[in-house]
Amino acid sequence: MDIVDAVASRYSCRAFLPKPVPEKIVRDIVERAARAPSAGNLQPWRVYAIAGKRLEELKALLAPRMATELPKGEGVEYQIYPNPMPEPYRERAFTVGELLYQSINVPREDKAARYRQYARNYEFFGAPAALFFARDKSHGAAQWADIGGYLQTVALLARGHDLHTCPQQAWVSFHRTVRSFLDLPDNLMIYSGMALGYEDPAAPINGWRSPRAALDDFASFDGFES
Ligand SMILES: Cc1cc2nc3c(=O)[nH]c(=O)nc-3n(C[C@H](O)[C@H](O)[C@H](O)COP(=O)(O)O)c2cc1C
């Protein structure tokens, strides 16, 4: 797949087909994504890939807790959003939430239905494979950013195999369970999960795309010859 198409066709997929993803492909993606740049070539990412019985085990740990523990879960291990959230970010987050729930006909007031959809995070939206990206607790902002670059490289390489992804910081809300499930060393913590699989093209939740700010709202260009 052309790189431009890979970037354009990546989106956060929230309904997957049950078709398994071969381990060979996941290994290939995870290995190639390590070509992502990192400050000082620290390569600060740690990746845990799960599928099959292992993935089902993790889902089974969470399933009985959904009705009572959402949205807080175990509390986050790190703060994901700025608090308070200034504009224009607040509006962008609000809009994407509205579009997501509109796509499945869930009105804003229907909190129970919203939580039910949110709980799908902890089923990896039906994906047959998942990744967890962990970071070393001693690392700082530059390494967080590098792991973000790695995550995006995974998402783009996945497109090359006709796969889709959804990054999932939702898993940070169950960091204790994930830590013990993955047997995470004390020096590491989960940065994000990621669902990985083949998209369900018929699912309404996959039928919308998040908007983006106009180019001139976030970039400036100076000194170029036309
Ligand atoms: C690090 C990271 C974590 C995310 N966590 C979640 C998540 O837990 N659940 C979810 O449904 N979407 C999650 N998203 C997806 C974002 O909502 C999505 O990227 C954004 O709205 C832009 O939409 P797009 O990815 O479809 O282009 C996450 C994205 C990133 C980059």
C-alpha cells in the first residue's frame, strides 16, 4: 500500500471481524515499526502482543467489572488529558465523542448506553489481537513522544496488511489488572493498548471519520520558493 493511502485510510476502528491475525504478521509489524526514530536512538518502547486464549483471559477478567467500575476503573496511572482542558482542545474532544455516539444512535443523555459502548474498549472492540505499549517510568517527555511515533508506525504498517487498529488509552484505567496480567516489571508502566484486526466494514461505528483542523490553523510556512 502506498504511504499516502496508508495514512489516509488509518482511523480508529471500533468493530472488528473475528478473523484471526497470524502471529507472523504481528511480529513483522512490531519489528518493522522499530524503524521509528527516537531521541538518542533510545528505542524506549516495550511491546506486549496478545491473541487467542490469552486475549480472552484478559477480557474475562474485566467483563464482570464493567457494570460497576466504569468509567473510573482502577484510576489512571498517569493523567491523559489536561485538566482543565482549554480550547480548542475541549471542543475537539467533545465533537469526536458526539460523532462516535451519533453513529450508533446513542443520545448524550443515555449514560448507560454510553458506558456500554465504552466498555467495548475492554473487549478490544472484538479484535482478535492486541498490543500493549509500555514505557520505562524513568523516561521523560521525549520518550513518551517517541513511543507515540512507534505506535503510529505500527498503525501504518498494519494498513499494509489490510489490518486496522484502535489505540486504547482506556486500558490505563485498569493498569493494575494489566500489570499483573502481563507480569509487567516494576520499572515499566502501560502507556496505551491497541486493538488490531480486520475491520468490520458493515458496523455503523466504523462509518464516520474524525475531523481535522485546517492546515493554516496548526502550521505556518515561510521562505519557500513557490
Ligand atoms: C494514544 C491514544 C489513545 C487512544 N485511546 C483510545 C481509547 O481508549 N478508546 C478509543 O475508542 N479511542 C482511543 N483513541 C482514538 C482517538 O479517539 C482517535 O485517534 C481520535 O479521535 C482521532 O480519530 P482517528 O484515530 O479515527 O483519526 C486513542 C488515540 C490515541 C492516539
